[in-house]
Amino acid sequence: MDTIVSCTNVHKSFLMGREAVQALRGVTLEVTRGEIVCLMGPSGSGKTTLLNIIGGLEEPSRGHVLVDGENVVALPEDALSEMRLTKMGFVFQSYNLLANFTARENVEVPMALAGLSRRERQDKVERLLESVGLADRARHYPSELSGGQQQRVAIARALANDPPILIGDEITGDLDSETGFEVMEVVAKLNREQGTTVVYVTHDPRMAKFAGRTIQLRDGCIVEENAAL
Ligand SMILES: Nc1ncnc2c1ncn2[C@@H]1O[C@H](COP(=O)(O)OP(=O)(O)O)[C@@H](O)[C@H]1O
Ligand SMILES: [Mg+2]
């Protein structure tokens, strides 16, 4: 099996004043390339912390994390930035688009950071906006787009540098269920067509149906794993 994400006995504690909050208490998890994995669990159970550790945004207090063959914990900061730029696509609940940039420009930003020429960026942006169904919205500003459209731009932006992994934290949380469904259908299509591995968090069992596997967290531990719902 081709493992793309491997977490072994991952712990994370945050210091709050003098008290340590245990956000993760020994999580072990393997994700196979091409899989869609959904994380569920009550608020405060450690879902965001686990995503952030997989994405190299946060360091575990203890444990091992391998992402696409790289030991995330041991990477120096510049290699970690490079990894976040090229191996990970992040999508959040609030779309986090740059308000003064058009849809096209938002998708271009990570490409420019990765050093792509204007020409390369243009071809790619078009393809990406097309793949999320927004080819005709390239010149719109975020304020001129609906929530679902903004989130699809955010997905296109996350995929700007063809990352093997897409990470989503409650990406449908601000959308009505029909729009949320459409956004998840876009994610599932990208997984099918490009083989992008997806790890996402949701509260909504209907959104969990897009996953091949659902993992339940409670108090920083994995308590249950199910194959597709
Ligand atoms: N930066 C932080 N500083 C202190 N505590 C944090 C921080 N981030 C998360 N926590 C705590 O860690 C626990 C897990 O949080 P989180 O991963 O955000 O849970 P979830 O995403 O499942 O709601 C919570 O108790 C939360 O308060
Ligand atoms: Mg969270």
C-alpha cells in the first residue's frame, strides 16, 4: 500500500497559562494515496489540531509524522514552507480569499510564490477555474461571488501547485446543505480525476458520505473508524 500520510502516536499539548491542554493524546493514523478520509467528532476533540499537524502548520509535542515520505517534524522552516506550498492544499471554513484580488488572481498567488511564469500561470488558472466550474467568473472579486463560488475558488487556489494532498477544515460549515454538497462534489471529482488525497473535517454526516473512511475523534483520541457510511 502506498501510504501518503502516516501519524504515529502523535501528542499535542498547548500551554494555557500554567495548565497544559491535551489536544491530541496518541493518535496513530495512516492515509493511503488517493483516499478520501473524513474526520468527525465533537468540538474540541482535536480535529483541527490533527489537520494542522498533518499540514505542517503546527508541530506535535510527541510522535512521528510522515507526509509523502518527508519527516515533517524534523524539517527546517524553509523546507517546511516549501512543503506547505507544493504538497498541501488548505481550504478553511471561511474562504480566506484576498478581497482586492479577482478569482483568477487569488488562484495565481501560490503559483507566483512557487516561481511560475506569467504564461504558465495563465494556462493553469484557466484549467483550475474550469475544473471547479467557475471558468466564467475569473474576473470577479470575492464580494461578487456567492459563498459556494468563493469556496470553489479557494479549492482551485489550494490546488494551484498540484499538491498530492488536499486538507479541508469544515469547508462546508458556512454553506447551506445543497451548496455544501456541490462543493464536496467538486472535491470528489478532483479526487477521482487527479487522484488528490483528501483529508477533511466535517460535523455533517451528509458531507461525510463523500469519504471512503470516517474517523471519529474524542478528547484527542481516535475512538472509531468506519468504512464508507
Ligand atoms: N492554540 C491553542 N492554544 C491553546 N489551546 C488550543 C489551541 N488550539 C487548540 N486548543 C485546544 O485543543 C483542543 C482541541 O482543539 P481543536 O483541535 O481546535 O478541536 P476541534 O477542531 O475538534 O474543535 C481544544 O481543547 C482547544 O481548546
Ligand atoms: Mg476545528
